[in-house]
Amino acid sequence: MTPLADLHYQVAKNPDDVAFVAGHDRWTYARLTTHVERMACGLLERGIREGDRIVLHMPNRPEMVVALYACFRIGAIAVPMNVRLKAAELTPLLQRLRPALYIGHDDLSEVMHAIDASILPLHRRFMAGAAKDRCRGQPWEALLSNAAAAPHAVDAHSHAVLLPTSGTTGVPKIVTHTAATLAATADLLGSVGLRESRRAVVVVPLVHASGIFTLLTCMRFGVSMSILERFAPETVLDTIEAYRCDWMVGLPFMYHAMIEPQLNRPRKIDSLRCCVVVGDVCPPVLQRDFAATFDLALRSVWAASEAAGSLVFGLDPGALRLNMEGAEACLVDGAGAPVPPGEIGELLVRGPNVSIGYWVGPDVIKDAPRDGWWCSGDLMRQDEKGDLWFVSRKKDLIIRGGSNISPIEVERVLAAHPAVDDAAVVGMPDDVLGQRVVGVVQLKDGVTPAVVSAILEAARHQLADYKVPERLQTIAAIPRTTLGKTDRKALVEMLVRRPDFAKV
């Protein structure tokens, strides 16, 4: 089955069941299907054809769901675009994609106003929302047609969704998925608690891979969703209580932000059965504090945009395990040979869920998986139980005097100190050792920088000498990418600009 077939299955079986709730707006499968058909007709009437790119650029709203499935309906390629991007970041992406249509939201009209009309003509821009100023685009409603959609068969192996990466290493890559790989992803992700779920709270952005994959998986298994337009911890907790949600996926910072509001005003959220962490490494201290507050473990899932669902949570907190429902994985050394248990190797994955490569232009894909194997760039180690443990991104590994150092390992030690709210570690260039270990910590409220020496002293008791940061600095906030991950490239650039960090 394809994602569109999943929707057709649900509407045929349970037309009046609630597919999702957005605010107080209830969308049944029948209502959703009607709107998808109307929009598919409107797109065809405006000349959109199979293979055309349509940019979807909005917060979590019903229009996003409708537009995504309307693209599936006619074979257009949906391109979800991060709502945090500025015009300077959007412009080169739009120039590469050459979209036939843009569907956004009035909240982003100021950003889009800075996009030159030669790149994206105004008559090709459609905006949802209720803003009075429509000179920057046409109303969303203009895309809805009452004509009957002509039957249209779409190849399950043609391009369906393009996912731009966060681009911390330079020009963003554009991950390419087909209807077939998306369907396989939903199948695999059902094993992270969604097959048993009745209602999920969706707080991750639907324009991100984690949001789209969650949406498609819920649709496949008939899981009703409470879709929140933006993340706000109090709203998430109130929604879980009001709708008796039993499943959630979020980034580490989201779960961290939910602890204090729950302690200050406890909600009745005993319906919550599964909390999945994606996007970044979940610190042990967060796992501990969340479990103490909610009496529920956080479950880490490796969810790369290229191959989500290949690994699921393992036996221990923070551990990962191969999804046995159709995925393959192995760890290899620099020469491509398998490494034994206990040794660090790069993760390779293979399966029907793996992206077909990176979109360069119409019908042009680069870096397609070799023999089906995709090289993740993630370094992992397998323990005696068969669980996999994330060590570092290959590009983030610190090599000091020939010794490999995982920044994640050092960050965990720093973050475990009671005075630390967040921590990040990078390798700074050095003429003698190649790199030296430098760390920054974000302190908890009321804690003074004088505690830094105590943090370093505690780290020396838990880390080998060569792993201990040679400089540790306080910082107001750890820089993060648009996807919420630690932005190590930005942090290095920030430290290089500081005179006291120019040389370690």
C-alpha cells in the first residue's frame, strides 16, 4: 500500500472516525478525503502535473495534511520546507527546486515577501490563514475546486517527497523518497508503539521528516492525532490530559521543557504509554529526570531522514536495535569490512524504507545506495546483547593526537553535573595534536560561572585525561540547527571568533 492508499483504506473502513484534531477543529477521514480531492482538482486545473515540485511551508495545520495528500493524489512532488528558514536560506533552495507552486501560511508572508518574484512568481504563491494583505500571494481557498478529479494512476516508485536537510556541512542535501519508500517507513515505524496506539499527540513539525513520517504512520494504522501548531510544553501536557493521548514523539529539548510545567501543575496524563525521542542524542540525565517526573521511560529511536525505522529502541535506555520487520544493518570499518562486537564502526542500513538518493534536479539523483546499502555517517558500537550504541557522527569525531574521542561521551559527563542544563563539545584545530577538546556548558538558573572548575574536576574522575576538555566555557544557549540538533559547526565558528579561544 502507498500513503494515498492508506487514506483510501481508512475512509472506506471508518469514514466518520477522527483522523486528526487541530485545535478544536475535528477532521474525519471523510472530510479529509473530500478536501484532498478538491485540492487535487484545483492543482490539475492550474496545470500542475506529475513530477512538478510543490513547496509546503507552514506550521502544523490542516492545510499541510491536505496539501501533502493532494500531491500524492496527482503525482506532484511535495517539498516540505522548514518554517525557521530565513529568506537568504530559502532563496538558493527555491532556485534549485524550481517549484511549480508554493503553499504557505500568512505567518510567513514577511519572509516570502523578500523572495524575488523571478524565483517564485506571486501568482504561484498561495497562503493559508486570515491575513488582510493578500498582495504577497493568493488565498488557500483558491486552490480548492468542486470539479470531479479524473482517475490518475501514480507510479509508487516515482519521486513523492523531497526533504531538505539542515545543511550544517554546507549546501543542504535533498533526500528523495518515493511512495514505496514512504510506505515501507510507515510499516517499520509501526513497531515503535504506533500499532497499539489509539491517539498520538503530534508536536514535531510536519514539514520535518519526523513529522511527516509520524503523520503517514498514524494514517496507516488508523491512529487519531492531536496536531499542535507549535510546540509549547504547557499546551502539550494539557492536550495529553484532555484527549487521553497515549503516544508522543519529540526532540530532547521538548521533553526537557515538559518537566518543570508538570511539576508545577501536575496533569492527569496516565494515558501516556510511549514517548519516543528523535533528532539528537538523549542525555542520560534527561532520561532520569523525565522518568522520575512522568513514571515513563524515554525511548530513543534512530530516525535519519534517509532511513527512518531501520533501528528501534533497544533493551536499555538510549540503546538501539535493528528493526526485525524488514530492515538490515551492519557496522563496518574504513575499508568497508564488518567490525566485531565491541568495536566502533560506521552504520550501513538496507531495506525498502531507504531513500533512493539525493535530488539534484528533475530525474537526476546522486549518491544512490550501493547494492541497497546506505552509508549513514554515524559511528556506533554493538554490545554483547546485540544493542547498538551511538558514538558520534563520523564528521564530528574528535581526533586528538591520534586518539578518537566521541563528543557525545564527553557531553554526557558534563551534562550529568547538577549545575549544568546543557553541554556541547567540539574539536578545535591544533598545530601539534590535530585537535583539542573544547567544551561549553549552559548553566542552570542561579548558578554562577565559578562552578566551571568543579564541573571539570568532576569530569576528570569519569574520563580519561585525553578526553577531558582543555577549555570549558559558559554559554547562554547551545547553538542548534533548524532541526533542533547541536550545531557543532556554528559552535566552532563562534569559538574561533573569540580571542581567548583562538588558540587552546
